[in-house]
Amino acid sequence: MDERERYERGLAVRRAVLGDAYVEASLASRTDLNREFQELLTRYAWGEVWDRPGLPRHTRSLLTIAMLVALNRPDELRLHLRAASNCGVTNEEIKELLLHAALYCGLPAANAAFHIAAEVLPGLDRASTGAQQGRSNRP
């Protein structure tokens, strides 16, 4: 596959994960300064790595969110939290991921991520409330 084909495949994956509106806005905001970077990002991240068959997009999405929490990248975290549903990730899975991240990334990182998730995924609170109502009173 040549670089142009990889770019086109990457663009298709990027649209499927992040949504057409986001990708169109990103492409429209290209400048002489960032044009080559945007093309590299589309070819490499989306056309090479996200398009590999070894992991489903659902798993890649969850991994990406976890790494963004660990690296304290709030802007990218917002983007990938919004995009997660396009990969079949549920709000309940995001809640569990953030709880798990509290152990391995630290409580402050998870706390910040929960605030961001509540901001961009308003349904997260409703999903969590429903899940907690069905739980037993275990210690």
C-alpha cells in the first residue's frame, strides 16, 4: 500500500471513530504549519495503527482513554470520550475504566478524568446511578 492509500484508509477510520464533523473541522483548520502533521497523523495513527486487525476498535478506544488519563491529556481525553460510543464503548465501561485508572494512574488523575467525563458524557451520571441502584449492599 502506498502513502496515498494509507492516508485514505486512515481518513476513513478517523471519520468512523471521531465522526465526520470533527474530522471536517480538523481538515478545514489545516495551515501551512500543521498540514504535514495532520497528514502524518491520519496516515500513521489512523491508517497504520488504528486500522490494524490485532485489536478491535472497542479495545483500542478503551486503551486510548486509559493512556490519556495516565498522561494527563485533557483535550485529547475529551475527544476520545466523545468518540468512544462510535466504537461501541458504553458509559458503564468508561466508568469502570476510570475506577480502574484510579488504582494505576492515581486518584487525582482519575478524579480529573471523572470531571471531564461528566462534562462530555452527561449520560454517564444516569448510567452510574442506575447501575448502583441494582447493586447489593456489599462491603
